Amino acid sequence: MARNIGGQYTTHRVLGRGGAGTVWLGEGPEGPVAIKVLREDLAADPDLAERFAHERHALLGLEHPHIVGVHDLLVSEGPEGRDIALVMDLVRGPDLRAHLDRERRLAPHDAVALTAEVASALAVAHAAGIVHRDVKPENILLDPVEGGRGEGAGRGFTALLTDFGVAKLIDEPRHGGKGGVVGTPDYMAPEIVEGLPPRAAVDIYALVTVLYELLAGFTPFGGGHPGAVLRRQVTETAAPLPGVPAELWELIQQCLAKAPASRLRAAELASRLRELLPAVAGLPPLDIGDPLAEPTPEAEPAPAAAHAAGAADEDQGPERVAVPLVRGAAPDSERATHTRMRVPDADELAGGAHGTARVIRPAGAPRAGSARHGAAARRRRRLAVTAAALLAAGAVGGWLLFSGGDGDSGDNGAPPGVVERLDEPGEP
């Protein structure tokens, strides 16, 4: 059903739904556009309209070949209430999440080239003082390349980063509050988890997490309860990916550093990635298994929220679903929330074992479990053996203490085996 937005734009049909709102195919004075209408509860906030007006000029002036352009930011009153919407360029291709759901992982050259495109977009935004704060595959659109020419022609598409400013606009005191944390757990930088203000370095961390996922088929710290994911972001290191050139892995490690100052800037990241393109040219997609795909008796099973119910087809890998940050929040097609949770305190963050979050294995190899579970399983086995030995010793000692001397099985009523051990030469 057609709906008028702001007097000069009309929505026609839904293109997608996410944690912050609904994206519509729309029509404006200059032709087709995409219109992102924020959720009703967000639009009802009178302070949000003021924040939109404050950010309007900065977002409208953000132009780059790999950024989805924003035509307008609208606040309008209608018979159904207030509408707050972003009017953006219409991109005909899918988002990167849909592409990954189909392909599972990319060849290293395609993954590195795509990440370099997004890094160059972030460099322009950061220079303008804008932090995206929610870089993830759902916010990277793939624009088809026509005629087989230009950047991205080998892949058939070029990457465009969208949803600039949305996370910042809705993450204000009324919606987050002091001590709140907003974002998508799999891509959230450690400093956000610890309650520090988000700077440009959080976008670098999130983007290289996306690069890791493009190569591996899974994120370095994802899986399980969102609180566990956030803890891993702070305490654990990413497991190396076999088959990745050393120079590329060093770059990934540097940009996943826990200290924001250790990460590269966006322009440096884009340049370094492009320099690495010859080194990864011709490499096939990595042949590794997802550590969460095959649970073992030793490893603790991940909660059902981490994966879709039921086993996924082996060729497609496990189905990924949204992991809401608050209990009861419904998963959405963006695998993200824009809801928030309390920042974990120091004791909670330090509560898990330190080490690697993943043990990467070749595809088809049996899963050994993650490092944090393996050590715990060994400790449990040692404790069980020790307890069994103590119980056996206690049973024998109790039998000797309370049995009479007129038993039928040997001296002092003890079994013959016990008598043989006690009756040493020279003893009475």
C-alpha cells in the first residue's frame, strides 16, 4: 500500500526489515529511492527529531563511491503518527549477509578487495568526524557492476556502506543511558563492551571482523549467549586461519587488537589491503570447518539462540540468525538489534578463561572443542578419577575397621588379597 512520507516521497513495497526500522522502495522527485523508516517507538521520541536535525548536514554531505548516498532526513507528522526516515540511493543488489548465506565464504582476493573498498569509505567518514558504529555484512550493500568494467568487475559487484549515523542517532541517554551498550555482539569492539566512548577505531575492529568472516565463514568470537560473545571480545584472541598469507594474518591481528591505538586507521587499512591483493590473487576459498558446526561431548553446547534450530545442509554450513542483546527481543533479518544491555562489570569480563576463541580445523575433521572447554574437561576427568580412588580407599578402610575376626574369607575376615598385602615377613 502506497504511503506518503514528508510530502514528496511515496513508499511502494518493503525491501527489508531490521532492528532500527523498515526499508521501503520509494519514489521521489528525482526517481526511485530507498526510504528507511525508523521504528514507531523511536519516531515517538521527541528528542530523536532534534538529533536528526543536528546530524542532517553532516550525513547529507557524506559522499564517496563506496557510501550509499543520503538524499534527505525527514521528520513528518501524519495521520498514523510521526515518521522519521532516511531517504537514500536505491541499490539494486543484495546485502553482504545475503551473499554470504549463499556463498558461505569468499576467495581471499575478493574478500580483501571488498574490505579495502569499505575501508576507503570509512576513511572519508572518519575525516568528516563521523563514526559508523555498526559495520557488519547487513550494512554493506553489493551494487552490480554493469558492462564488466570498473572496480569490482571481477566479482560482479562493488561494495557500498550504508546506515551511517543510525546507531549514533538512536544511542542517546533516553535509549541507552549511562552504562548501556548498543550494537551487534559479533562485531563489537572491546572498548564499547567496557563502556568507553566509541571512536573511529571501533569501525576498524568491526570491518576486520567482517573480513575474518568473509575468509572463514564465521566471526572470530561469535556463538552462544550474547553475554559470552561480549566477554570473548574483551578476553580472547582470534584463532589463526590456515591458508592465509602471513602478511594478511598480521594485518588482521593488528586490527583486532584489544587496544584501539594499536589498530590501523581506515586510510592505512585500505592502502595495506590493496598492496596485499597480488599476494592473494588466485587463492581458492579456505577449506576449513566452522568450530560451532559439530558439538562434542567434551565441549559445552552453545545455546540455541546462536544458531537456527535443526542441522543445516553441509554445503551451506550452519544457518546464522540474529542474536538479540536483550532477553525477549525478536531476531531480525539484519542479525542486529540496536537494543542495548548493561555493560558487564570487571568481574564478569574476567570470569571466563583466557585463550583462543576458536580451534580452526580442516573441513570434515572432528572438532576438538575450544581451548577454554578442553582444559576444563581435562580437569573434570582428573577430579573424577581422584574422587573414585578416594571412595575406593575409604570403602576398604571402613570394611577393615568394622569387620569381625571370624569371617570365612581369611585372617581378620578380610579377603585373601588384602591378607596377602598385610602379612609381610616379620609381622605378627
